[in-house]
Amino acid sequence: MTQRISKSQRSNMQNLFIQFFKFIYLNIRILKIVAGGHGGTRK
């Protein structure tokens, strides 16, 4: 079978996934800090 995805494309895809997970991870951390800072009582 021939490789349709080149190595550069594959590494690029992995990079996108890593950046995406980093983005979500940071968002969750910020949300936790904000919720904890406000005591979580405000609605």
C-alpha cells in the first residue's frame, strides 16, 4: 500500500492535536481558577 499522508502532514496533524489539547487544558485551568476565586456562589 502506498502512503498517502506524508511525514510532514502527519507531524502537522499531531501538532494541531497537541495545540488543541493544550488550549482545552488551559481553558479548564482558567475556569477552575475563576470559579474558585469567586467561591462558585455567584450565578
